[in-house]
Amino acid sequence: MGLALVMFFLLLVSLSEHIEFAVAYLIASAACISLLGVYLSYVLRNWRRGVGFAAALTGLYGALYGLLISENNALVLGSILLFAVLAAVMVATRKIDWYNIGKPDEEPARFVAG
């Protein structure tokens, strides 16, 4: 998966040498999003999860494109976007007991007649 994400930038750079940047960005992002969506649908054995990941990746690539074309405001917009993502992750994971992740569930106490 990581290599597929890296291939996006390689495709983008190589295509943008020959065609307009916006078209190159669209082609490179569509190719990588499609590849990862199909791959994850099979790996996760659930097409909805693959499509969900592809939708999230589409939103991410869209946000990155918006940052790239707003040269004067890229730093402030990127900082606000990263802050919003961090806040969302923190809110979504606030009730997770990180100390018990991966530990087997304890067996309930058994009643012994005596």
C-alpha cells in the first residue's frame, strides 16, 4: 500500500512533464485510488471497506490539490487541515483503553458449588 501511495507522486511528476498539471493530478490520483480501493476490497474481504478507504483517499487527494493550487495560503490551510485531522482522531479514540489493547479478555469467575 505504501508503494502505491509513493507511485502517485512518481506518476504525477512524470505525467505533469507532458500534460497540464491538473489533468496529471487527476489521472495519477484516480489510478492510485482505484488500485488501492480494489486491493483493499479483496484484502479486507469487504467491498464496502475498500470503497470507504477509496472515498477517504479521494477526500485527502482533493484537499492536497486544494493546498497545492493556493500557493499563498498553503501553509495556513495545511496547518488548519492537520489540526482538524488531529482533533478528529483524538475525539474518535478518546474512549479507547490503550493499556488493554491486545491483551486477552479475562475469563469470568466461575461459581463452584461447595
